[in-house]
Amino acid sequence: MPEIVFDGKKVTVPAGTNLVEAGGAAGTSVPVFCYHKDLGAVGACRVCAVSIKQNDKTRMAMACMTEAQDGMDVTTLDPQSRQMRKWVTEWLMVNHPHDCPICDEGGECQLQDLTIATEHSIRRTELKKRTFENQYLGEFITHEMNRCITCYRCQRFYQDYAGGRDFGVTGSRDRVYFGRFEPGAFESAFSGNLVEMCPTGVFTDKLFRYKSRVWDLEISPSICPHCSVGCNILPGARHRMLQRVRARENEAVNGVFLCDRGQFGHGYIMDPARPRDLRMSDGTTDWDAALGVTGGALLEIARAHGGESVALITSTRASVETHFALEALASGALAGARISHFEDADREASALASLSALATAGAQPLEQSDLAGCDVLVIAGTSLVDEAPLAALAARQCARRGGRVFVVSPLERYLGDVATVIPTHPAAVAGTLEALASGTGDGAVAAAGKALMGAQKPGLLLGGDLLDGPALAAGAALARSLVRSHGSSGKPVRFGTLFPGPNGFGAAAMSKDAALAGILADLEAGKFKAAVVVESDAAAWSPRARQALGNLPLLIVLDYLPGILADTAQCFFPTEATYESNGIYVNRAGRAQGFAQVRVPGRSVIEEIRDDSFRRSYQRTPNEGGARMAWWILDALRKRTVGSPEVRDLAGIRDALAAARPAWAPLRAVLAGDEGTVLDPAAFQPATATTPAFERGDGLRVFRMDRTLGSEVLSRRSEPMRKMAGTPVALVSPGDAARLKLGGRVSLDAGGSAVELECRAEAGVPDGVVLVPRDVEWPILPKQGASVRVTAALAEAAR
Amino acid sequence: MTEVLLRARAGTDGRPASIDAYRAVGGYAGLARALKDLKSDELIEIVKQSGLRGRGGAGFPSGMKWSFVPRGEKWDGGPKYLLCNADEMEPGTFKDRVLFEQNPHALIEGMVLAAYGMEMTEGFVFVRREYFRQTDDFEKALIEARQAGMLGQNILGSRFSFDIHVHRSGGRYICGEETALINAFEGKRANPRSKPPFPATKGLWGRPTTVHNVETLACVPGIAANGAEWFKNLAATPEGAGTKLYGGSGALEAPKCIERPIGTTLRALIDEMGGVRGGKQLLAVIPGGASTPFIPADQIDVPMDYAALEKIGSRLGTGTFIVFSEDDCPVHGTLNMQRFFARESCGFCTPCRDGLPYGVEILERFEQGRATMADIDLLDQLYAFIGPNSFCALAGGAAEPIKGLIRHFRPLLEEHVTSKGCPFARSREAVHA
């Protein structure tokens, strides 16, 4: 461990630490442009020049390219280093435009910071500034190449770190150009990170363009609600509008990165179609009165028909507090009310089974940072970049660091260049995982099994959508056998699964059983007199269950999204979305993370005054509209039904949860903005659930799956997201495509429920499989693995 | 006059010396001797003793370079590559082309010997794209060598096998930088790599690699055939070693490329090329390509060798000099060279990419009569920070002529300021053309 002096301060740093990091340890923030801790050092920008005294000799060197060595006396404060920084600023400003007034990077621009710091104010050269043509790069990112300072960070992130192939560097001398071969939307699911990677304003957030100065944004730490990874974010609001989402650093989860779904999927927040007013069928408009009327009606039904005549349903996008507040409603007169914490019966069953598998495997959690740190990583039953994009990005880092990655899945469209892909029919994933455990099989399966057994740090990540019950069981058995074989020598075995929604783990941990299928069947049969549905949706319900909603004597809906539930409810209470509320989500690895209110809900200043001119000041609370946190509304209803003394605050509800269920006690210590707390799945004694096996009979089988952009329930409501996602496409194997002459528009008929969409052959998809994006709307949702008939669509056939 | 590198020459048909012509003057004798009598260690030792230094510009001792490559026990048995840098793009330099045109077998034999010494498996010649005709001829020479058993499997019946492939470059000055050349070879952008790791351990495709200039390799056959002492004795001075291809261009009566003992004085070389054109006064000389500092007229008795030139604050570089007469403005000449360097920057690091055009603009102010006295110091400071703080040697090379210009021609720069433009009529025409 070399000991050095940095700007007069003595520090000891681990061997191999470069002088930028060593400076950080000593409290000096060495200016950098091209250096980035996750992208490494390349020595292009030359701004981190420091003077190093060693063995009585002084030399200037680039801090990023120099490892700390014992006895070095390093300084950034001597005249040479100062002068060098001045020169670098002056050189970069030769071509950088003076468009700071209209640049969205202004205020968080590293070049701006350095220009101020070096007091560069007078242009001493008469060179004409070079200009470039910008490219259309899609709906998310604006390209402004004139601002480029050629640090190569964008190219190093896009190509090296994230594996993108459609963006890179061309040209030379002072005309180096970063762009695509031709204008067009970025193909990478991670393009939004260029906004953060670029030290200046070449890549800026298109949705945020000209919306606000960054220092005027109201920000709070939050958690991304668009999948189960739980990336840490820092959304910003102004004019009572959500303006943008940025990554917030958490090494254990997302590092400093986000996927495009998370960064640009927030359009649903300011969606004009969003139901933002209290809506009671009796015309009540006052919140207090409405809560009284609703509570009274609910109580009346429960007294008349018993608690079991009431259904309580929430979903994986609701916070832990909301789940608990809903559960807490089922007491007193409402005792016996039927509860489900999920919006989709299949996903409920698989989430419960996943939690149970995690609880009984005896392995360590497989967090995002662990994915990157494994030496052998097996991913099964998922198209990872579609289901949990940041997990796929972490898996790529595993391969880049020399780890071996194996993917057992019917579709892998991101890791193919760095992983060994074992294309597998979803019904055959179980068999492959069994072969890995028993060391049988041949070719890649044998190699994967052998690698796992010999691994120092093995990891196993199981998917959601494309994983059936037997595959989950086989995966859990594989994890248990690895724990047995590796545990004795102290090698950690890491095991993880994916969950639906941002709080699928929390919903599963809160569940006593897989209840939704039974609840929906009884709803169809007219057995319920009342239902409270909280931040959930009916898309995965049968048409008959949806129809039955209209016949319910009392339907109470709490939500921030429009839809059939909000439309049908007699009592509709608008709720606050993630960025508007306080609460906790538990991510796929059991990490409980808090989020805090970024903006107040309700109409924006611009909607209110019907004017988009720039307003200097505005009141923070809206004049009309408004919403409350779902758990607060539920607790208020509880006061009026169960008769609890008062409505609780956030701490109060967490205390009550801890008292009722000790496994949740760690939540009391979670603060929004901290790194979160990892919960032990075994502490929850999760309910067991049986999930059926996928069938692999003759003919084609349909499997619904996520796609990176466009299928997730919240983000798909935003216009730019829909544009970038494009229309959904069904994927089949090249063999099936040729055999059945598929291509272009096709009709898929799963037992009388038919849809029409584009179809494409995709290399690697096994025969017998039709993969259909989750956002395709079916008259009746087919079961995963249902038999499906695929024919050329009528219009196509006629042609 | 001892001609070693050019001991075989092109015939009257303009075609380079054939293998027979080369063998008739002792060609391939060195290879035969080495394969028969010398172990690789011994050959490296002889090259070390000979005092051969790189002829590409940097002047690094060749034997030492060879010894960095892992051999014997330290070699993992995988491929090791010998690269010949024939991307001759240094302004004013045209010596490697002459070797290609006259005596390609000297290069082939040199490469086989170097490969034998460093136990290399494969050789590549990276040729400047403008030398397409010469490259065609070189490929024919390779065929001759293979047919004669000098190249390919079991060379001259020994257990040593080695072959040479030709790569025609896309053409950039930066490809002369060995790691940029390696990147270009791999199909990547021709940006230099950071060192360490050095090519000797991790070069082309991550394998041990040595990059040599054409002329350096062509020196090896003579050393192998006649020994280290013979090579040392070829020099004109006691501290020198070998002969050198000296090219002269600019204001000369008879510009050309000639082979002379290394250490021959600049004055003698100029005289051999007919003296300054039109009987004009000599003003200055750039001794070894655009990246070497000016030598004023009163210092031309300097021996053209590494140490002697460094002693007077310049460098031998490629040994191909550019002559300025009393009619040629050194400021304008420097501007011309800086335009070249700025254009040829790969664009990777800031000082080179954005600093060099800045320098060009300042020089233009002098030539166009807009400069102030303060601009002389600005120029000086600018290059003082560009040179040592760039990623590779390109911008450092660009700073050299500026150093020489300010050291020797400060009054001339001042005259550009006071007379509001270039006092040399010819240059003024060129600038405003």
C-alpha cells in the first residue's frame, strides 16, 4: 500500500490506485474529462496533469495514467500544473461554442466548471470555430457535436462498456466526429447514459430540452419504478412538472447508470389523460367527506355480508407501505377480506415461488454488483435486456472482466457477443438446468456445468417470463447443490431471480398465498359485494372478470393511471406516483430502498395558467387537482371502517408493519437516498405456490415477454417511448419461418383469442416458439406456452 | 566510396536489383553465415556491439530493442511479429523509397536476420500508400526470395522458418508512430496506444512485436556478414557506426539521396549536391525531417550523426535535410510544416488536436503582418506546453522546429512584426496565393 503526499496531505492508497483516485482520497478533486472510474483511463484530454516529485526529480504527468508509488509528492497547485490546466481549457475552448445560455448542460457542465476555475476569459486565437452537422439520434437524445471536446467517453461507454455497435468515432485531427454511420435512432437500450457520460453538452436529454436550468430543479432521491432492479435515480421537477430523470449512484445496484426505459419513461406522470381528481359517483368533491362516504359504504357492506365479501387488490408497483396499509384494512368488520398483492395471477404464482426458492437455497443474494463480480454466471429463462436491462448491463461487465457468462434462454439479443448462448425452448430450460447440476449434457451445456462446478464465485440468475415452475425448481436445486459443493471451501454462491414490477419482491414477501386466481374466479361468479383496487390494473384479468367489475355494488379504486378500473369505480381516489410520494420498494435481490417526494401532484403551473412562458416564481401547491399517497388514503379509510384512532404518518405505518411482521423491522432504518437495506428472503417464511410447467407439444407455442422499451406498464404510456419502441413484433425461429412461410403481418390464434401483428424470424429462437411482446393486447390473455396457430394475416394473404 | 545499403542497384530497365544481382555483390551471405554459425543470442550481441541505431528518427539502439523481446525460456511459443515501418511520411524524407526502388533484397535479408535474432514467426511490411509501384516490385522480390529458399519454410535448409507479408497502408503520418501503426494494422483507428505495455511484450494482436524502419533493417545483413567492427569502421567519426542514406531537398542545385558514412558533415553533403541553388547564400538547414530543429548556416560543419547534432540542439531524425537559402523564409517554412502536423494529428489528445491549429494561426499572423511582439512569447509558451504534455511524439516533433525558429531566428520574427508581413518576397507570394 503506497503512501504518498497529495497537495500536502499524506494518504495511503491500495497498490494500483491512479493519482486521480488517490487525489480524491486526499480530498483533492483532480479535474478530469476523459477519465471516468467505470470507463478507465485513456489519457486523451490531458487536463489531469499534476506535478510529481519523486527521488528529487520533478516531472509533470497525467494523474489518470500514473499509479501512486510510495514516496511520491504530488501537487495540483504548482504553477506548472495550473498553467497546464489553463492551456487545456484554452485549447478546448478554441472550438467549443459559446452557447452556454441555451445549453441544457449549463450548470452541470465540467467544461464550464473548468473554464471558471482556470479563469479563461480572453480568446487569444482568431481561429474560426469548427462546425459539424448534427444527427437525429432518436426521441431521447439531442446531438450537438459542435460542443464536443473529444474525450471519447461516449464511444467508450457505448461500444466498450455497453456493447453498442451503431455509434462510434470517425474523422481525425480537430474534426473527430462522434455519431452514427447515418442519422437514426440509437439501437442501444442504454443510450441515455451518454447524457451523463458526456462532460459537456453534446448529448442532452431531448425530453428536458429548454425546460429548466438545472439549478432550479427540485430534486429528491427516488427509485426507478420500471422494473425489479430498483435503480437509484434523482428526478428533477420545476413548475410542478416532472422534468427529467437522472441516475443516482449506488454501487450495489446501478452504479451510475440507467437504461432508457428508466430514464425516459416518465411521460405517464404529466400525461393529460392521467386521472387527477377525486371522483365520487355521488358528486362529493371534498376529500374528507369522500373518505367518510366511502368508508361508511364499505363498512355497511362488510357488516351486512361479512369481511369475505370484500376483495382487496394491489400490485407490484405499489410501495411496501401501501401493501401493508391494504392488508391492515382487513380487520375489524373487514376481517376475512380476500387479499392479493398482484395484478397478474401467473406472475403472482411465479413471484411467490421465486421468493420461496431464494429463501430455501441457502445462497447469497445476487445483487447487481455481484453480477459483474462473478467468475461464472448462468442466466436462465429470460431475455435479460428486455426484462431487466440494467441486470444485462451488469452481466456484460462480468464478461468484460473475464467472467464466463452462459445464457439458457429462447432469446438472447444483448449478450450474444460476450456470452455462450444455449438457445433453449422455455419448456426445456428445466432439463438444461438439471443437466448443469448433474454434470450431464454435452457441448455448451457440459462446458457451463463444468465451469460452474469449478467456479470461485458462481452466480445463477433466473428469469421471470420465460421460466416455468419446473425450471425454477431445477434452478433452486442447482443453487442448493452449488452451496453444498462450494460452501465447505468458503466460496460464496450467489443466486437471484427476477420479479415483476419495482416491488415484486415486496409484494411476494407480503403475500400469504397466491390468491388472485381465486379472487378473480369469485369476482366472475359475483361473490363479492365490494372491491378495493389500489394502483393495479386489470389488463391481465379475464374479460369476464373485467365485466364483473361493473356489477360490483361498491368499487373503490386508488390509482394514478387511467383505465377500466378508474373508469368503472364509484369511488375513485387519485394517488401519488412514485416521484410524488414517500415509500419503499424492495428490489429483485431483496434490497429495500426508500424514495422521497420530488414534485407535488396536480396540475402544472403551465397547465394552470395556460401559458408556457418562463415563470420566475410559482406556488408549490396546485390550485386544483391533487392526490394523496395510496397508503395514506387506505389508512384514512381504515380509520373510518376499522376505527383506528388516527391516520398514521410514514414512520407510524412502518412501525406498525414492524410490530405486525418482525421480518419487516429493518425498514424502519431505511432513508430515501441511502444505499438501502438487504432483506433476508428466509425471514418472510414465504408462501409456497405451484407454477405449472410449460408444454412442448406439437406445433407452435406462444410466450409473452417484456421488451426493453414499450411493454412495461408505466413507461409505455409516454409518447417518445412509444415512438422509440415501435410496433410490437412476434419472433419465431428461422426454421419455423421458412417452414410456415412466415414474415410480414401474421395472425396468432390461441384457442379463439386472436391478434394480428408483424412477425420476424430471429436467429437463435428455438423451433416451436412464438415470442410475443407483453404489450400486445389479446381478447383473452393466452397462458404462457399455449398452443397457437400462426397464419399470414388476411390482408397479407390477399396481396 | 563505400556503398553498403545500395551496393546493388536498379538496372537500366528501372527495375530494382534482382536477387542474383544482390547475391553477386555478397547479398544473403550474412543470412547464410548467421543461420549456419550464430545462435540468436550471438546475433543480438553482434548487433548490439555494432552500434546500430534506429534510422526512423528516434535513434534507439537496435540491439537493445531486440533484446526486449521474450526469447528462449521467456517465450510462450506463440506468434511474435516483426513489423517493418515503410510508412515514410516525414516531410522532406525519401530515403526508404530509394532502398525499395534500388535494393529490396537488403530489406528482405535484414528482416529475416532480425526475425532469426528475435526468434520471430511472421513479418509484415507496412508501406505508405503512395509507394504502390515500389510495393509491386517489392512483392516480386519476395517471390524471388521464397523461390531461392531465403524466405518461407526452413530457410536455407535450416530449421528456421519465417515469411513476410505486405500491408498497403491507408496513409497517415501518425502511422509512423509504432503503436498507431500496430492499431492501423489491426484495422483500428490509427491512434497511438499508451505505453506500457510496450510492443516488445504486447504489440500486434497482443503479441510480442518489434517495429523497425526500412533502413535500419537493411543495415543488418552487412553486420551479420562482416561483423560489428566492420560496421563501426564504416562511420566517418569514431563514435558513429555504419553508413547513412542522406537525402537533400529544398534550395539545392542537385537534390538527391546518397549513401555516405554516418557522420559526414552537412557541408560536405550540401557540396555533393551541387551547393545552394542559384549560388545563393545558405540561410539554414532542417537536418532530419520536419520534426528536427533548424541549424543556422554557420553550424553546417556539424557531422550528420546522432550525438553531434544533439550537441548543437538539433537531431539527426531521418537524416534527410531541407535547405533554406537566403530567399526562403524560415517562418513560412515552419508554418508550412505546422500545417502538416495539425492536419496529420490523429485527434486523440487535446494539445495536439487543438494546440497545433492554434500554433498555425499564430504563425499565419506573422506571415500576414498581424502579429505583435507578444505573439513570439505566446508561440514559445504554447509549444512549451504542447510538446512534453501530448500523448505521443507527434506534437513533440512539431514543437522542435518552433524551438529552433525562436532560438535562431527571433530577429526575423521581430522583423515580421515591424515590417507588417514577411520580408521574403517569395514567401509572401506563397502566403497570399
